[in-house]
Amino acid sequence: MRLQYPPDVRIIQVPCTGKVDILHLLTAFEEGADGVFVAGCLEGDCHFIEGNLHAKRRVTRVKEILDQVGIGGDRLEMYNLSAGQGGRFAEIAREMDQKIRDLGPSPIRVAKGGGVQGEVAA
Amino acid sequence: MSYMEFSTPSKLQKILQAGHFAVTSEVGPPRSADGKVIEEKAHLIKDYVDGINVTDNQTSVCRLCSLASCIRLKLMGLEPVLQMVTRDRNRIALQSDILGAASFGINNILCLTGDHQHFGDHANCVNVFDLDSIQLIQTVRMMRDEGRLIGGHEFQAKPQMFIGAAANPFAGPNVELRLARLAKKANAGVQFIQTQCIYNMDIMRTFMKMMVDRGLHEKVAILAGITPMKNVGMARYMQKRVPGIDVPEEVVERLKGVPKEKQPEEGINIAVDQIEELKEMEGIRGFHIMAIEWEEKVPEIVERTGLYPRPKVNGG
Amino acid sequence: MIRAVGKPLEEIIHMVQDFDKILLAGCDGCVTVCEAGGLKETKVLGSALRLHFTQAGQNKVIDETTLTRQCDKEYVGLLRDTIDNYDVVVSLACGAGAQFVVDMYKDKVVFPGVDTCFIGVTEERGWYTERCQACGRCILADTGGICPIARCSKRMLNGPCGGSEAGKCEVSPEMPCGWQLIYDRLKTLGQLDRFENPVDPKDWTSSRDGGIRKIMREDLRI
């Protein structure tokens, strides 16, 4: 569709968000991601039946952990949309990008003395 | 096991053996070291009852102990009924307290398992439940009739206890099982029962009929539990929030049907009507009036139901 | 199996904060089955701790490992070569395993990473219920296969109590009344006559009340 979304959003494709593990999300932050969002199918429409529901509860768990370790759970979000909603994806990417900019660089990058270039993993 | 046999000096037992309706009530000890509270409450009811129960850390709220209170009542010349729960004491302490009570001539004991501690003011504590109520009944009987402790020690100066327990026809799973449990208590040695407070007459009637059909009423004296309601709020609370109590909607409606300031009076009327109805039920041998924090109403209830004055018995 | 839950992260952070070289040791046994202290949970804990201490500006070594079990010396012994690289071990095994690590590495500080809860079963993933109190003298034959010590809040042998209502325990409306379950089962089995005979007081010497327990199987020892 050739829609615009911010260049610092790195996309990692998975066959289903049910494949996304708690560890993947935490590792992303360990590696210096300033924000992460998980984009899964609309609830009830998951191609693999419940994958997006597993993703949802894992995202909730990781948000809690991020709050407890001083990173902040609002750096991670779950969104639901259909494969055909290209426009919505771009919108989400812009929304998340802005939110993370407002929050500033991840405390991990700050602690490691990281550079200006930030990243949001999707 | 029968209340007609295994006689003790208990005045309550003598009243039942003489064929009268027995009347008991209860006093709740204070949450402090003030023993005078027991005396004052006892004075309000003493001429209207044959025995005064003292509750044992009821609903797991720590209070001045039942044993000390019963000793005080005994020294006042009254007839205490020692309530004993198994929640807080192991078999050593339970037997020890029974010996202690008996040493003061206390002749009535009510053997209970006890409410779980989560209801009370020390919900973090450990609970004991070394024995349950039925094992406690067996223990008292063994101490009384054989002069023996659970551990085997034998002794001469035996407790002369009239053994009671509670029954709750309204608890789960069903009336048949509650009756089977009563039969089990009878097999263990119980002689009198004080029931949970009654509002559902249909269930009570079913329970008593089953009891009479089995002939249990000749072995175990049933004292029907009566608790007068003060107002609709209390009725609702007991209906919804207290386990094991069945308050039919008609009872609540009856209270709702009178203006608020008349509700206490109506509550007493309901209690009086209940007693009159229960008097006619075969197997009912008396009444246990639990007027919680309303002890001053006990005399009126006893008078209006024709149970005053209390009969005199030998040694009573 | 033994069921446990991971300790609150806050508590673990507090335990290890003054140490620099931390080993997280999970267990492939019971705590894996109840998803409290297996490989996954150990790695998640490692990641969470690294995130915390890094953003706090503290440089710590935080490594993860699991052992087949921590209640057998052969497996705990495998830590021998690496344990001296660390000044503290957080064991995510049950309380027994954690203590065995202490037994074998007497000069090491060992902290528990989970709260060990009970012996129980999996009703569904994530839902575990207690079934056995390890009283040491099993009476299941007398109670239709349902244990009143573990499943009655008052561990009555002559239940139910007067607070049992609509099949639920007086402690909580979510708690099934153990004696209701026993009653239903004995009814199915045609054994309701058991309800009329008093059961004598229990001999608690075989449970923790008798003192610290052990089993000595002479037939298994050389």
C-alpha cells in the first residue's frame, strides 16, 4: 500500500502472535529497544484460534515485569487488527512511535550510554 | 447412651429426666479481663433458665475464656454449660480443661468443632483441630465413665459431665446427612443437643420426624435453638452472611411488614410463636435461647411461652 | 507433585541486590510442571533482573541454569565446577531442593526463588489444588478416596461441620466442602453407613507433629 510509517520501527514477522514468547519481549528491551508493540489479529479472528489470546496475556505479564524493574510497562503494547488493515497498521506505528518519543530513551540505553538513534520493535 | 441414664449432678439433666421442658441461654464473655460482665449478664437471665452456656471464643474472636467464666458462674451458685471448641486446643489441653472444670463441679459441657479462625480477629493463627466435636464427645464420655484419658492414664476423681453437642439441620449437604451426624454423635455418647437457631420450620419438622422415626429422641434431648431478630437488617445479615443459617423469606417479610420502631417487638413475637409451635413437635425437649447482646429479652420470651417459673428439682 | 509459585520479583531483587555474581538455578522437576521454576521461568527471572539492575546503573553477572532435580545429590553435584564463580545462588526449586543446595555447598549463600505451596494436582493449566498433606498414614480407603486432612479446612475425621453450606466450606464460597465431596462419593459407592460410626482421634505422630521426619528403607540400602 506504500503507506508511510516511522523509519525507526523495526518489524519482526511471526506466523502468529501466539509464537511471541515472554522472553522475546524481555530480550528486546535488554537489547536496548525503547518500545515494543505486538500486532495480532482481531480477537476471535485468529488464524490459529487462540494465538492472539496467549499473546495478550503474555504482554500483560511482561508489562507488569517492566513496571517492577523500572523500565515501565507502557513501553509495551498489544494491538489487534486484520491483515487487510494496512492503514491501521501505519496509524498504530505512528502512535506508538510518538508515545515512545514522549517517554524518552529506554533506561537501559541511558544506563549503557547508548546513542541518539532509538528503536521501536514491532 | 441416653439422657435418662448416665446421671450426673447436672441440674439441666435432672430437669429433662423429670420430663419438663428445659430452658438454656447463653452469655458471651467480654473481650477484656472484666469478669463483672459475666455476672451482670448472668443476673439478667438466671431465674429464667436451667443452664447458662458460655461461648468459647465464638466465631474465632478472642474473648475471656469459657472455663474461667463458667467457674465464676458456678461460684455464684448458677448452672454453667461449658462450651468447648477443638479449634484452639489439642487433646492435652482439652482434657486438662475438662478436669479443671470438673474440679469446680461444672456438670455440663457442649462439645463443638468451632468456627474456622478466618472469621475472627486472629485470622493469621495456626488452628489445632487435633480432635473434632465427635471425638471430643467420646473423650468426655471416656473420662466420665471409665476415668481414663485418651493417652491411657487412669484416675479416680472423674468429671461428672452431662454431655451435649450442637446440631444444624440446616447445613449441607442435606437433612439426611445432618441426621446421620446426629446419630453418630449419639453413638459417641452425646446426651443433649442444642440446635442452630431455627427459622425454617419445614426443615425442622422433617428433621425431627426422621429423628423420631429412628427412636433417637428417646436417647438424645433436643433443645431447639431460638434467636430473636432485632430488625430486618439482622434478618438479612443472617440470611446472606452467616453459613449454616436458613432464614426463609417469609420471616424477613414479617419483619418488613411492621414499622421500624416496632421491628424488635415483632422479632420477639416471632420467637414466641416459634417456641409455641416447637413445643408441639415430637422430640423437642426444650429451648436454647441465644439472644446475642439482647440478653434482657430472655425473661420476656420465657414468660410469654409459659415456661416461667422454672421447675425445681432435687439438688437443683 | 509439589506445587509452587514464583516469589514476587520485588522480594528477589531485594534479596540479591548486594551481591554481584548471581546464579539462578531452576529445576526440571515439579516446579517446571507448575511453571514456577523451570527453564523458562529461570530465564524470565534472569532477564527481569538484568533489566532492573542495568537501569539502576548496577553491573551484575546474572547467569541461568537448570538441574534435572535439586533433591538428588547426583544432580546438585553438577554445580560443583561452576558454583564458585558466583557469590549467591537463587534456587527456583521447591524448598527441599533449595535446602539441598545448601547442604552440598555449605559456604554458599542460597536464596529461595519460589514459595513452595503444597502437594497437589493440575485441574487445568495454571490451576492447581492441594490434595495431600503428607500426614504419613493414609486413610483414603475409609473416605472414598478423598482426603479430609487435606480437603477439609478443619481436617475433621467426622465431618462435615455445621458451617458446610451448598457444598461449600464456611471459609470461602469458592472452597468446596471436603466432606460434601466425601459424602457424595460414599453415596455413589453405597458406603454411607460409614457416617454413623465415630472415627477415633488420629495418631498424628506420623505427620509433622511427631517431629522431624525421615524414611529409612533398609531394603534399599547396602
